[in-house]
Amino acid sequence: MRRTPVAVALLVAATLALASCGSSDRLDPDPDDAPPPSSAGGAAGEPGGSGDPGTGGGPTSVPVLPDDLEDAAALADLAALAEQEAGRAPRALDGPIVGGDISWPQCPRGMGIPERRTLGLPMPLPTARFVVMGLTNGPAFFPNPCLAEQVAWVRERGLLAGAYAVASYPDERTLAAYADEGPFDGGEEHDELRNVGYQQALFNITEMRRAGLPAPMVWVDVEPVRDWEWSADLEANAAVVEGLQRAYLDQGYEIGIYSTPSLWAAAVGDLALGVPEWRAAGPTSRAEALERCGADWVVQGGPAAMGQWVQGGRDLNVTCPGAEAEVLGWFHPF
């Protein structure tokens, strides 16, 4: 069928606009196949707590186009839809951008595992433009018990939504359960631990998708984990983090690192991933958090992304100078 130039232009505009608002189609493992939590007890630190400082949505929907594209009414509808959807596309952000992070401590009191009962701490300030949500109830394989409610809170306010998850060293039972469950075949030392890290990440991805959090990046929190302490073997600890990174990348997610130089070195030595860094400043100030964006505070060889400080019972965050252009690659705009 012959199409007029106007019809073709409108069709292209409408199709591009619709495609731009669809989410990426990543591999979706069956949530029922997620590894079960370890039965061992324990706890892990959370951003701000150390003092040292279903996602991805579904496939893009394809518009059903009318048979006769030369019909004036149909063309008008397509043009209007294209304009509407184009207006919803996220625009570049000016910085610095201020936000917050939350996890199990912000859940209503009395939830969670015995070692990490939730605290009912305050949610982010009204000035927050982004919120990074923790996927775990402390250590790996234990989910944040109110993640779905926190995602709904962020969605209702139209904020940028992000995700982070604590990395932790496995106990003997967890290691035995997942040592052979992953892409690492034992050809290298510590491959069993890499497989455990891989399963930690798959567990986190499943929880994120169940809660409806389509964040494009997961920040890996590496710090002391009380009751799930890192081992004395830094290379073994690093293998867990390497496995985590592999799983996130395999599933189409980028990663960043949350830590400080001293906490990172104490846990995984000189492991250098070169990924974006979310740097903790502890109970200090916004000025100190921005100071952490400097070259003196490099954690693992990656660029400075955000600084975090604790104030008034909240974890507050600010993007590092020059990082604004990357923000939409870290968060999902609700």
C-alpha cells in the first residue's frame, strides 16, 4: 500500500515514542527457582550503618497500527500519542542531585530475621529526588521484608528508584548448597565461592523483580557483616564479589560499589573492578560527602558517583560533580 510522506513520518514518530517508553527485556528466571535463604543466623551492615565511613519490566509492547494509515483520524491519533509519549521521556538532570537510601531498618517494627528486626526508621526527606532501596534484610539470601511497599512509596512520589544489596561471606551450609550452582567449573581456586556470589545476585534479582523494581543497576555493598564476617582470606572474599558481578552482568544489569577505601581493602584487598563508586562518609555532612567524591577516596578504581552521609536518622546522598549525566543509567524514573 502506498503511504504518503506525512503518514510515514507520523508512523515512525509514534513507533519510536512507544518503543522508548518500554523497559528492557532481560532474562527472567522463575522466582520459584530462587535459592532459599540459608538457615544460619546473622546480620550485615547497611549503607550509613558502619560509621566508617520484577523488573526490567516486561518486553516492550508493540503498538497495533490501523490497516489504512492514510485515514486522517488514525494519523491524528498516532501523532497525538507520539507527542504524549515523547513528553514522558526522561530528560537530562542538573546536579548535584540529592536523594536517600532505605532498606530493612525503614520497615515497620518487628519484621525480618531475628538478628535484623526492623526499626521503623524515617523514610527519605521530601526533597529527595532519588531513593536507593536495599534488597536484603542484612546479609545475602535474606530479603528485605517490605521491599514491595518501599517500591510503591517511591513510585507514588514519582522518584528515581535504585537498588543495592549487601554482599556477604557464606557459612558452611550455604557454601555446600551453592558451590556447584553457577558458571564457574572449579578450574580456578575459589570458583566455589564465585558460584555462591553468583547465586546471591540471582536471589537479589528475583526479589527485585517480585517487588516491581526495574532498576538498571545494582550497587554492591561491601563492608563488615556482623555475624557473617568476611574470612581472613582476602582472595576468597574477592571471589564472592566477582561472582556477584558476573551474575548481574549476565542478567543485563550494571553494577556499582558501595564502600569506603578502608572497608573495601579490609574485605577484598586490592580487587579492582573499575565500576562506579558510592562512597560513605558516615555521620558527617553534605560537604564531607561531596569531599568523598575526590581522588583521595577512590575505593576500587572506579569513578565517583555519589557521596553518602547520615543525619537526623536518615541516610542522605548527593551525586558527585559531573556525574549527573550518568544518573539515568543508575536509576529507574517512576
